Amino acid sequence: MAGVTRRRAVGLLVAVAVLTVALGGVAATPIAAVYRAGWLASKLSTLPQPAPHRAAHMLQPTSVATNATKAIEVSPTGPGAILLQLAARDVSPDAQLRVMASGFRSGELLVVAIEDMQGQIYANATLQADGDGRLRETSLALPARLAAGNYRVIVVGNTSQRTASATFQMHDTPPTVTLDAYTAVPGHGVSFAGNGFIPGEVVKVYLGPSSAPLLSAVATGGGAVNGRLEIPKLPAGAYTLTLLGENSQTPTSVGFQVQRFTPWVVLDRYALAPGEGVGFIAHGFAPGEQVFVYLNALGRTTGTGTPVLRVTADLSGQVDIQDTWSPALESGTNVLRFVGQWSNATTTAAFIVLATGQQTSQQSVQPPESPTTP
């Protein structure tokens, strides 16, 4: 009977070892475990034999030693590791803290708190784990007036009392931005420089009410960002240029003026003999836009009738036509009207066609007064 009791005592000690491992304790070495098993067996040899039905509910290891020459092998059981993750560890007062957690009990309530490094609690909230004991990505509003520095977010299971924590850093210096020019026409480039962003975050640049950024840049380790953007095709007027960090969510803005196009044109001659050609160079149109040229079309700003030329401005907004162009001209004053098809910008130039037999040197002919450009 004493031998049976001793064997059961050894089994009890092994079960205790398994329970210690499951609760996070440090498992004993195999030799020490065997010596304690023998000592406990001798102490329990006089105890009453436990009832069989109670022994069946004891925690059983997956593999146990059968004699002093074998080590005790234990396969811990129980919940997986408790894990708390933050989508971003650098935040600003305008940002939200996005947390994810796992390893809690199914469906239990989770108490979430934020504290500083001195242990001061600033806020707490109650969430709930899902059926797998997980907290899917959840956004938490940060407490107001949280100063710059390091903080800890703590999640505690209300039933299991399991606890997880992670640190984050608060940045409360508002970002700034400067431009190398605060006015430009569409198609022209403007350089920007920003500071005060969270290191490594993506910063997007917006102009006006559009929800689509013009471009994105990544902040340096010092929170600086810079780049060059092309002003899109927008109507002339006042706009706001805004930089917004994806993590910080604190915008910084400056005013920006989109100018209207004001083209102008120079003819290669302003007095033509019958049959002579005329050439011109026009400046100030939108880069790459199509320009219609009308002859003696004075009725409307945009020209009337059929254009005598359709030309395309180059990337600098310039149109250049050689003097080999010979339109059908009438004696007297003629007017060319240039209309940008995207910008709607217009300019005009007047010249004189001499009567047959009339000869006047170019040096003595002054350009006729052009109609006023609207």
C-alpha cells in the first residue's frame, strides 16, 4: 500500500509542476524534481488513499517520468501570449491611438487606460474582446492637453485580469510650412519646406478643397519634409495649400494665389505689302494648351467664326509662327486674336496691310493700336 501511495504522490508532484508552468512559474530542473518527488512521497505515505473519482480530475501532464533516471517533461497548456500592438507609436494631439490586442478571454470586457511614466492615469475606456479573445484595431481619442513625452497604454481583462501594455510618444509641436513663391499660374512649379512632423510619417500636400493630394513626401528623422509641386489647372483665385501628416493628423496651411494667364504677342512686322506673310511669337499661355488664332474676329472675347490657325503652346506657354504664314488679308487695319482653349486667356495684335502700290518702310510704320484685351 505504501508503494501505491508513493507512486500517487509522485504523480501529484508532477501535476503541481505542470500547474506551475501553466501559471507562468519557472519549472524545476529534472533532478530537483525527482528528489522532491521522493521526499513528498515519504511524507504522504501515511495519508489516506484519495478517492478514484477525485484523482480523475487532477491536471495531467502529457508525459511523466516513470523512474529516477528520466526527466519530467511538461507541455504547458492554457491561453496564448498576451499581445498589445499600436498602429503608430508617435502621435500628436489631433491623432487617435489605434490599438490591437490578443490573448484575452473570449468576450471579456477590457479596461484601457493611459498613464505617464510617473504612473499618473489620464484616461480610461472600456472595450470588449471578441470570441477569440482579440481586440480588433480600435481607435481611441487621446486626452485633451496631453503634454509632449512618453506614455503607456494599458489593457486589463476584467475577468482574466490579464494585462498588456505598450508605450507611445506624444508630439505637441505644431508643424509649419513655407513656400518659395506664394503665387503662380497653373503648370508652374512651387517648392515647399515643412517642419514639426512625426519622423518617418507620410505627409500629403493639398491645394484648395480637393480631397486628392497633389503629392506625398516622407518626413525625415527630424520631422522635416520638402518637395516641389506643380500647380494644377485651377481657375484664378485665392486657395489654401495644406500639408497633413498621416500619423499626426495636424494640418499646417498657407495662403496661395493662383494667377490668371495674361498672354501677350509680338508680330515680326506691323505693315505688310499685299501678299507678304506675317509671323508672331506669343507668350504667357498655359503650357501645352491649344491656341486658336482668329482674324478680324472682334465681336466676342473668345473669337467668332472659324480660326485661321490652330497651334499648340510649348511647355513654357509659348507659340512661335514664322512669317511664311500668308492669310487672306484686306487693305487697312487687321486684327489677330489669340484664344487659349484651356485658360480662356486672350490677347490681340493689330497690323496694317498696305494698299497696292503703296510702299512704306517698316522703320516708319508704328504698330496700330490693338483693341483692349478683356
